[in-house]
Amino acid sequence: MRGAGVTTGSVGLVLARPARLLGAEPFFMEFIAGIEERLAEDDRSVLLHVVGAQDAEIAAYRRWAAGSVVDAVVVVNRTADDQRPRVLRELGLPALYVGEPDELAVPAVRSDDAGPVREALAYLLELGHRRVARVSGPETLLHTRARTAALLAGCAEAGIEPVVLEGDYSEETGAKLTAALLAADEPPTAILYDNDVMAVAGLNVAKELGVAVPGQLSLVAWDDSSLCRLATPALTTMSVDVHQFGVTVAESVLELVGGQPVAERWSPTATLVPRQSTAPTS
């Protein structure tokens, strides 16, 4: 164990997700870059570890705590029945949570997961869409559940019933689920995706099936990476400043490891950026 006041200079981040997705999905690369940029100003750095599941993530925390490897960890992708806050408290490993706080998961950088969904739905409804679908992220994630609840509530108010299919952020599920939606007897006229990779895959499937975008089908992506801007047609997105998100997280981490009160912070809010993949229903 290191002595009092001695620091490692490292902040840990464990991502429990298939490594292949990390290379394909721009979100976490931009997020980590934002954290690293701000930490570097304080002569600190990110220690990144990629694992396949949450139990392996918890095992990594135990090793880090036993070896005094990091000064703190950033915990992302909060889940239902999440065991990580309890374990980290037991280990005495300082942690900053990304997402809504609870009695154990504090301090946290909060996010508005429902508001952007309501904005996207209002936009599609204004364009005349009544058959709306969503390809979501994993349903175990709290932010996925918050987005789903917001979509269901908004559609109920509008008197329509959306179709929600659970994906995993990958190109494969984006393509597979889009194909399933378009094969329905009454296919959607608009699909909202929970990330950019699935949206681009969905756009490619629509092209292969001869479904015109946006003439017959409107698509809305999430995160607004270069994938969305370079697609043809360019994808309408819920745009998030992911780099600034990482910087914001780093600001809170620096307060945490410095023994200061951690100020309440919110991640940048996703805002609608209309492009060429959405249009009024015909």
C-alpha cells in the first residue's frame, strides 16, 4: 500500500464491452480523449482496461485496489442491479459515476437521457410520422431504460405505439434489426437509433432493400460522429459534444482525487441536428 498523500497519477476506466466495438464506435474514443486532455494538464492520465463483462470489470477494480494502481476510477454504463457502487465502497476505491446518482453511486456527472428523446420524437411527429421505431442499446443500461420510457410516454401522448427493438450498438445488430423492421407488414416510416454505428448500418440496409431515405424512411442517429456527416445522405442526429463530456468528467475526477467537494455537473445535452436523412412523410 502506498503512503498517505502519495498518488499514482492514474485514473482508471474499465469498459465492459466487446473490444471490436471499441474500434468501430467513435463515442468512447472521443470521450477518453476529452478525459485524457484535461487530466494531462494536471500531470495525470487514464488507465484504460477493456473487458467482456461486468464481473471482469469488478475483478479489475479488486486488483487495482489491492495494488494501489489508480487514484480513482470512472464508472460508465450504469446498469439495473448494478453491483459496482457497492463493491467500490467496500474496496475504498474512490469512484466518479457517469449517469444519474443514487445513495451509493455518488459523486456523479449527470445526463438528461429523456429530454433529447422527446425532442427527436417531437421533430418526427411534426414531419407527420406516425409509425415510429427505435433500435436501442442494451436494455440493462439505465440510460437505455430512460430513453425507452421517454419514447413510450411521448408516443402515448401522441396516440401512437412505437416499436422498440434491443440492439448492442454494433453494425451487425443495426443491420439485422433494421431489416426486421422493414420486413414488417406495416414498416416504420421513421427509425431512431441509439448510436451512430447502428444508424449507418440501418441506412445501408435500406439502400440494399430499395427503401428510399428520406423519401420512404426517415432515420435519426445518436452521437453525431463523422460517420453521420459522411454518410449519404448525411444523417440527422441527436448531437452530443462527446469530447466536452470527457473534459467535464475529468474536472469532477480531479476534484475527487484532490479531496475537494465534487461540484454537480451535467454532461452536454444532446441536441437535434437535422440533415438529409429525414423528411415529411409522403
